Amino acid sequence: MVNDAHWPTDGEWKESVLRSMLRRSAPESVTVGRGFVVHLDKCSTQIDVLIYDNSMPILYRDGDLVFVTPSACRGIVEVKSNTDMGNFRAAAKKLSDNAEFIRSRSFDFHLFVGFFSFDVRTENCRPFLNALNDAAEGQDTRLIDHVILGSNKLIKYWSSDPSNPGASPRYNQWHLYNLNRMAPGYFIHNLLLSVSKKLDAQREETWFPINSKEAHIEAQHVFERVEQQTLPADVSRSGEICNEDSSTCN
């Protein structure tokens, strides 16, 4: 048996499992790896799951390990074997720091930012919504849009109301769902559709159960957004944080 001194290897194995699951269905336009995002003035911390655009040049590659520029990055995911509120707050801040760095230095504002924990040490996941809002610090660039807490709990950020497709797009809320062991599937499919260049694929209902997950919502939290935000002049805001709206995504 593996003793406690070797358990960090368990986390690395689970990162590898998630990367393998994503590769099975990822579009050919992207590659799933791990590594760092590098810019002239800064480098991200190590990213457990790094999805990058195959049409962009790679700074360095050795197997799964890559160094890419912010504009090549399409998605980042922080992976944990287990989580509670204490380590989630630290991990969410680290993930938001990386998201802000990448979004603020990319020509395309859109980036999938996710947190995936294979297990969670509490039944009450509502405080995680507050932690996400705190990590964002009121800035769009720092938003984490998808969170998995074990097999049942999914948190998703919505820029528009999923229950009212015709409503104003300025909805800006996180929803917490209890999905009865289907949460990882929702996370993976949303990620794959988000990084796909063929946006029409987001209307493909085959990826999701017939019944909407809105029937399984447990709680929600409004993003306390700072209205006056400054981005570099060359950064496009054409891609929304989630890159999904209620009419095209489940």
C-alpha cells in the first residue's frame, strides 16, 4: 500500500486522468497539456490543465509540458483530489491571478477558467460562492466560471439568465447545482464546447441531458462587479467570460 508520504502523487495522477478524459473528445483545433503561460513581463504559476490553440506557435514543448503565450491559451483548470473552504480560497485566488494575467494580455478576452476537485469535505457548498466572488475582486478578468466539488456539485457563472433567454445579458451570477453524479460530465462538456472554434456546436443538445439543470439549483450569488474597469487597448471584449448564453448552452 502507498503510505501517506506518497499521497502528492495521487494529485498528479488525477490531473493526468482529467487531461486524458478531455483529450478523448477535444476538437483538433486545441491540445490539452499542462505548463505555463509566458509574457514579456510575467509568467503564470504552473497550470494543471492547459488548453491551447494549435494554430498558434508554442514557446516550448516537452511531452505534456508546454510554455505558451496568453493569446494561445484557450482554457485553464486547477485540479484537486479533495478540497474544503480553507484550501479552496487559496486555490481560487491563485487561479484568478492566472486568469487575470492571461485575459489582460490576450487579444481575445475569452478564456475558460475552471476548478475541478474530485471530492469535497463538506455537504454545504454555498460558502464556495462567496469565495468565488471574493477571488474575483470585482474584476471581469478574474472570474472563475466553472467549479466542480465532487461528483454532485457544479458551480457555473452565467452572464445572462439561463431561465429567461430574452432578458438583459447583464445577469452576472454564479449558480450552485446538485446534479446527482453528473456534475463532472457537465463541466467537461462545457469546457470542450467553450474551446471549440465552431460556435454552432454550442447548440448541440446531444452533449447534455434533456432536462435542464436549472431544476437542480441550490443557491446563487451575484457577482459584485466593479463598474469602472480598465483593460489594455488591444484586448478584445468580443468573447464573454463564459462564452455561452442561455439559448446556446446547458
